[in-house]
Amino acid sequence: MSGFVEKPEPRQVPGLVHLHTGKVRELYQNEAGDLVMVASDRVSAYDWVLPTEIPDKGRVLTRLSLWWFDILADLVPSHVLSTELPAGAPADWEGRTLVCKSLRMVPVECVARGYLTGSGLAEYEQTRTVCGLALPEGLVDGSELPAPIFTPATKAAVGDHDENVSYEEVARRIGAETAALLRQTTLAVYGRARDIARERGVILADTKFEFGFDADGGLVLADEVLTPDSSRFWPASSWEPGRPQLSYDKQYVRDWLTSPASGWDRRSEQPPPALPPEIVEATRAKYLEAYEMITGLPWR
Ligand SMILES: Nc1ncnc2c1ncn2[C@@H]1O[C@H](COP(=O)(O)OP(=O)(O)O)[C@@H](O)[C@H]1O
Ligand SMILES: [Mg+2]
């Protein structure tokens, strides 16, 4: 079992047609045919969208994505058209709503990894490969890889796992030329972002991008970019391969859910419970800290 603990009811806004409820975002189309993407404060963990929101999370993800889109613009254009609130939109959408180019999305999650952990580590321990790519012996949880790798995944529906796939499988699905363009762009963007984060004392262990094609056939960087929801950020000061790393994200949520305090069994059919206020506050603080560390800007 998984999915939404409580399925949110999308807001009705005159002039906007609601298209889709994602785990975190609501998608609408405006009268010009553009995509209106509204980031909520929802948080997901263990394939569930939790019943408790993290205040300001939607605005952190939006502001951080915009900051990165700007820095990356010479490598690949972003889907953002405007940050202006559409006429008639609720005032609380301010700061978490983007008008974007509606793209033909590539059905591949473009993951770049510079460090070994998570599903990459699990595969490595079995086969010494990640997404079919051979890696040297002796790597442990948190090790830096000899060079960053492109480890694509197929996107799952809400409540399902994404699945790692080989580069060859991606090339079969979307064509060799597009696959090569995605790999090259993913690694270029990862490399730039990793270096910038590094200067600020943050390790960008891995990250996921989504790309689409615009009406002219140009490749465009879409969705959210280089946020704590789409990336693993580790404080460089405490990085130590050989154990799980601290991270600027929803680690508190995951730790609490799997602790006896939550009373929840991940493997049961039961939906996860509401988060206690201290976990909400600690998680909110982590998201704000990530924003401030990475951008060097105060949140307020
Ligand atoms: N420019 C775009 N054009 C079309 N779809 C987009 C664009 N940018 C992002 N998307 C899609 O919008 C959705 C964002 O909502 P989100 O809550 O992150 O969904 P998910 O549950 O799939 O992660 C994703 O399905 C993403 O693929
Ligand atoms: Mg998403």
C-alpha cells in the first residue's frame, strides 16, 4: 500500500484548468496553454505522501529551483516563463507558483551520481555495478566515485518506486540520439552544481533532473532542480565514507517514521501517521538551512 494518506482537493481557479496532482505539485493549464506549477508544502516518504505539511517547503523548493535555473541557463534553458501569480490565483500561491512552458516530457528520470549511496549502493554491493556501469572495488556508503555517472530511472506513478535502468535500455526507449543528449546535459549540469555546492561546504551526492522538448524541438530543463527533494545534499564538514551521511532533507521524517515512536510499520498495509510538531519544525529548519547554505542568501 502507498499513495496519498489524504488525497488533496485541488483549488479551483477561474481561467486555470487543473491537469494533475503530483506528490508535491499541482499542475494547471492557463488560457495561453502554458503550465502553471504550484509547489505545495506536502512531503513524501517511503512512497507515501504524508498527511502533515511542512510550512514554507513549497516556497523553498521554488526559490531554490529558480536560483539554480538562473545559474544553469547557459548550459540548458529552463521551462520557467514567469514567476508572476496568475490573475485570480489565491494569495498564498505567491512564491510557490511558476508559469512554465508546457513540454513534451521525456519519460526518463535523469539521475547523476558523484557519490555512492542509496539504490546505487544496494546495486553495487550485489554486482559492483550501478545501472549496469562497472565500478572499482572497495567503495563504501558515501564514497566519491572516480567520475560522476549517469544512472537513469523510469518514473513510477504516485506510490510506486522509480526503477533504475541501463543506459542501453534508455536508448532503446527514447532513441540513441536523445539518450546521448540527456546523458551529456545531465552530467554537465551536475558538474556545475556540484562545484558550486562544494564552494559552500555542501556535497551534492546525487540529483535527479527531468527534461522535456519544447514546440521547436529544443531540450529544456523542467520540473524542480537541485532541491533537497530531488537531490542528496550532505554537509561536507561531516562527510565520512563508510556510514550513512547526514543530509539536508527529510531525514528527520524518515527516521521518525521508522522509529518506535511513530508506531508505524513500513511493511504493513497501514498508512503512515501524522508527524508530531517537533519533527515538522526540525524538517522545516533543514529545508531553510539547505536554501541558505547553497545560495548564501538569507531566507527572509
Ligand atoms: N514543463 C513541464 N511540462 C510538463 N510537465 C512538467 C513540466 N515540468 C514538470 N512537469 C511534471 O510535473 C509534475 C510535477 O509534480 P510533482 O509533484 O513533482 O510530481 P511527481 O509526483 O511526479 O514527482 C511531474 O509529473 C513532472 O514530470
Ligand atoms: Mg516530482
